[in-house]
Amino acid sequence: MTRRLRIAGWSLAALFVVIGAWTMVQHSVSQGAGEEWSLIASTNDPGTRHGHTLTFDVFNHQLLLFGGDAGTGSYQNDLWAFPLPGGPWTLLTPAGTPPPVRTGQSAVWDDSRRELLVFG
């Protein structure tokens, strides 16, 4: 499958994950063990998405997916977690007011404060 607008994440456990795909195609999650790839089955996923961010939460050993475009110009501000190594996806509902909907932003996980910082 041709992939574009993809997002990649890296964990301290040397697990490499690729999330994203062609617009209007569901996310796929793969892990690399040496030079061998295998698909991780995921359920309840965030759905079609591009322009989102993917960060790694070291404390909880999970990927965090934020925002993006659902493929129809429908910008999102939702936050999803994918615990490694095998999920499943969970929609998170942090306290407080979420950032406005957006796509193409940047994000980083702050280990010391245990929080996701979003810019753009």
C-alpha cells in the first residue's frame, strides 16, 4: 500500500511503529523486530486521519495521537492512546478545555511534567 502523510514513532524499547496511510484509509500499526515487520491488529481505532501528530509517552509506554484531518476537511482535536506493544486504541478525555481543532500541528511529550505539548 502506498503511504503518504504518515507519522512514525519510536520507543525506548526499540519498537518502531508506523501509523498513517493514504487519505481515507484506516490506520495500520506495525512493529519492527530486527528486519521483520508484522501487523499489530488494532480495534476501536481513530479512523482515517492525516495531519495528526504522534508522540511517545515514556511514563505510560504508549503512543499518543492528537488531532488531524479525518479526510474530509473535518479537523479533529481528539486524543487517542495506543499502549505498546499491542493496544488497543483508547479515546482519552483529559480534564480541562482541549485545544481547538487543528491539522498539521507539532507535538512533543514532556517526560518531566508528564504532559503533551501542542504547537501550531
